[in-house]
Amino acid sequence: MIGLAEWLMVGFGLGVIAVRRRSTAVTLATGQALALAGIAIYQAQSINEAIAAAALGIRAVALATLLVLLVSRTRETRPVRASVPPAIRCGIAVAMALLLVWLVPIANKSRMGITQVSLSLVGFGMVMAATRRATLFQILGIIFVENGLALAALGLTNGSSLIIELGVTLDLSLIAVVASVFHDRIFAEFGAGDISMLSDLRD
Amino acid sequence: MISNLVLSYLVLGVPLLFAMVIIVLPTQAIPSTSRIGAFLSGLTAMFLSISLLCHPKTELVGKWLILDPLAGLFVAIIGAVGTASILLSPSYLRDTSSSVVTLGNRDRVFFCILFIFLAMLYAVPLAGNIGAAWLLVEGTTATSALLVGFSGKRRALEAAWKYLILTSVGMGVALLGIALLADSSHGGGLGGLTWKALGTFRTSHSDALIAFVLVLVGFASKIGWAPVHNWLPDAHSEASPPISGLLSAALLPSVLLVAWRFSAAVSYVIGTKAVHEVLIAFGLVSLTIAVPFLWQPLPWKRLLAYSSLEHMGILALGIGFGGPLALAGVVIHIVGHAIAKSLGFYSATPLLAHDPRSSKHCPSGIGRSCPKLGASMGISLATLSGLPPLPLFASELLIMAGGFETGHGVVASIAALLLAFGFIGLIQAFLTIITGDSHHHNAESLVKVRVAGVFRTGIVSLGLLLGLTYIAFFLPSSILVHDIIYRMR
């Protein structure tokens, strides 16, 4: 059974894939991260799970702050146009999500809905990293994959894996922070956060 | 007598300690402190490595740590290459003017990140479960991406960005596979993620196979196996030479060890045949993609990067073939590749100073214009090409023989053909670089550089490489290889 919060996560995901403005995308991605933290808090039944849920909440706020800072620091003179139109992007994302749901086995049938949402988010993240030219959207792609995996991990593991769960959250957030540093440098060097400008290295 | 457990904590702790110390030190003390840190971390690594390799019976397999002879071998490689990379970094930093941070903070930030990266790198072969290994490998991505793009130049930023995005998405796929395995392992969570417990799934064969493929494809993106290797030539060619050496000689094989341990663990559920077929497929595709690039007149570091792709492919084949001959070949290949590749990348610093155009063009006639530098580059390239009597010839021969031994004659024949083409390409590059025409050089554009350090490293490397060839004769019947077969069957 998929609840409202999980549907919201999917909806926010598709929204980010479709929108053009970075600030709108950051708002939607933050909504998705907060929905994930909400699910974690709702499902928490032990102190370890409550800690993990709190970590997800802090991460959502920290990433939102970082992304808002990035958007304000790197004002684009004009939006970076994606090479693929929004409707086709959304179509590819939905197809990718369906492919992953079809391909990946789900051992625990009671958690089928939540696992399907997780797989969809991972698929959305991969499609976004592949189809968007703006570096900030590629960072959001990583965050989507991260959100999907965090959702998959919720309730999946017993208490002893708290370190792994927190580690994954921290690790992927660190990747997003490092990517943000490079987004900032790329903007300073190239005048835009556009990966189509990163084309010097070819054989 | 210090126990292996304490030694392993020291191996991980010393680089972290020096990373913290460097943060608070005055700028002028950073290079000398880094040298001390390099020696100390290298020394602890050697002690641990010798202990693990000489006393395989004292192995420790826990939830978080695995201390076995294979871990010892990899810690030795990381220790040697890490120490050399730190020692050679000051000369690189002295010659470079650009960086992503201000000049005043450049050395501090560089060495701090380098020591953190080294600590994570040491931890990868010692990780006792796939979850911890994933965390550490992803941690190396974050730190090494900063080092790849450290110069702040356009090409370096491009390479770092590609590296970060492609490997992060790839590792996300791996984590998805790990989550699926954790879901279906006994007890769930961490208990199901240790190397020993990974083989106790409650899931079906096909479900476990899909999870295995997801994990392996994810790790392949970090190892640099084709077709998910796109970041590798860029990152290895644009990073500073000491970092390129560390990435190619230590990071790629360490992640390969994680994939190897994982493959061996899940083979209890999905069968060794399926595991070996997937590894052989990665190996063959990597070789096929790499070889045409070895025929192109590429810049030095880019040539070495494509050679990494080729050698990771050979290692995948060796692991995929299994058997004493192939696995002995894998051990020799990992060590020989680490020595030759790090020497090659270390030669790039004086090369770029001697002939700045070689950052974008294939160097030519270096043996004539700077014989000592040419000798070091020659030793590296001759080894990487598999020229006898150097050890990669012996290891490739052992791996191919292992293929025939284990009934993979057709694959081994195709691989041998591809290796022959790769050999011709690299020998062609060798001849151009060493004895090629240097007339096109504008004599004024060539800078006289101090190459004594790299030349000495080259001579020591040659001695080690020839010693390794000698070892190759005895290794297939050695206790080490029998131990590896026992653990990784």
C-alpha cells in the first residue's frame, strides 16, 4: 500500500524533472526530502529508528539551505535549456521507473509499495542526471537516488545497522556537498552551470 | 608484540591524525610534517601487511574488519603508493600555480584531503562487510574528486564533475542491490551484509542474481570496467600526477577487491558459473574498448589511463577464470601494475615541466632529450605493455593459461589476441616516446628538469619488477594462492 507521503515523493520527483527554474526545483526537492523524513518519523518504533528519522530531517534542512545558497550565489543570466523537452523527460523517467519495478525482485511483499516508490525515485534520479544539462539538476539527481535508497532502507534493517543507515545518509550528503563545491567552481570558471560547456575532454 | 587488530587501527588512525594536525600547523611546516606522516603511515601499513601475509592463520574476520592475506597485500600496495604520492606531492605543488583554494591555504587543504583519502583507501580492503565497504568506497569518491579537480583548471573541473556524477549514480545502483540483498538475508540488516553471511539468502536464485548484477555494475562504474568507465580516462589524465598514481595503482584495485570478495560471497547462492561469466564479460568488454585507444597517439597520462582500463579488464578475466594459475596471475598483475603505473604517473610531473606540450599531445623523443626521464617512462610503459621478462608478461601468461586450465579456452584465446593488439599499440607508443623524432620540439620550449628522484624511483621499480617476475614462477603453488582459492572459491 502506498501512502500519501510516498505519492508526494513521486509527485515532487516528476515535478523536478519537468520544471525549468532552479528555485522551483529546489523547493520541490526539499519537499521530497521532508516527506521522506516524515515517513521515517511516522514509522519509527525504536530509539535507533527515531535517531535515523531525525538525521533525515536534519539532512533535508541542511541540503535545502545549501541548495538555496548555491542558487543565490550562482545566478544564471538565462536558464540552462535541457537537451530533452519536459514531456519527453517525464516519459523517459516513468518508463525507467516501470522498468526498474519490473526488473528488480521484491522479496518482502508487505513492503512492495514502498519499494516500488524507492525504485521509481532511483530511476528518476538516473534520468535526471542523464537528461539535464544544468549542473544543479544533476546534483538533484544524486539527491533523488539518495532519497529513494533511504526510503528503501526505512524499516528494512534492524537496529544494528543504524551506523550503516546514518553512514549512507552522511556519505551521500557529502557527495552532494562536494558536487555543490564543483558547481560553484564551474559557474565561476565557465560563467554558467551547464555541462554542455564541459566538452574539452574527448578522444 | 602488537596485535594485527591494533596495527589495523594504527594504519587507519595515523593518516587521520596527520590530516587533523595539518589543519592547525603553520604553512611552512606542512611539507615536512606530511613527509613524516607519509613515512609513519607507510611503516604501519608495511608492518600490518607483513604480519598478515606471513601469518595467514592469525586472520580475523569480524563484522567490521577483515584481516586476511589479501587485505595485507592491498594494504602494502596502498602503503607504498600512498607514501610515494605524498612524498612527490610537494614538488608537484611547487610547480603549479592554480588551485580551487587560495594560494595561502593550498598546501594545507591538499594534504589534509590527501591524508583523509588515504585513510579511507586503507580501510577499503579491511572492510568486513559490503555495507561498510560501500560507505568507504563512496567516501573515497568525495575526497578523490576534490583532489582530481584541485587545480581548478577547466579540464580538471570537467573531469572531476564527470567522475563525481557518474560514479555516484553507479554506486547508487550498487547500494540498491545491497539493500535488496539485506532485505532477503537472514536476520536482515548488518548481520546479513558481512562477507561470510552474504551467502545465506532466503531469496530465489534469479532474485539474488539480479541483486548481484546491480551491485557489480555499480562497483564496475568505480573500478572503471567498460562500458561504465567514461570518467576514468578524464579523471586519471587531469588529476595531479601523484593523485593519478594513487587512483590508478591503489584505488581501482582496492574497489576491485571489494567486488571480488562480494562475488565470492554470493557465489554460494547464485553459483560460481554465473559469477564468473559476469566477471569475464566485464573483462572482455573492457579489453575490447581499451585496446583501440592504445593505438592512438595520446598524451602520456591519458595513455596510462586507457592502460588502466585494459589492466582492470585483465584482472576481471583472471578472477573470472579462477584456478591457481589465473589467481596467481591476478596477484602478480595487481602488484606489477601498481609499481609500473605509479612510476608512469610520477614521471608525468618532470615530463610536463620538461615538455609542457605533452599535457595535450603524445610526447616524442623523450629518451633523446632527457634520457633519465625517458628511462623511467620506458620502464613503466614496457611493463604495462607486457614485454618479457617483466612481470605483467608473466601474469598475463598465467591468467591466459588459467583460462585454458578452467575450460575457458575460447575466451582466453580472444583475450590473448586482444592483449597482443594492446601490446603492439603500447610498444609503438614506447618507441615514439623513447626513441621517436624529437626534431619537432622547439629546443627553447624544452625545460631542463631535475629527474634524479624519478630516475631513482625507476631503478628501484625495475628491481622490484624483476623480483616479481622471479616470484611469478613459484606463486601458483604457494600458500598465498591456495589461501586465496580457499577464501574466494
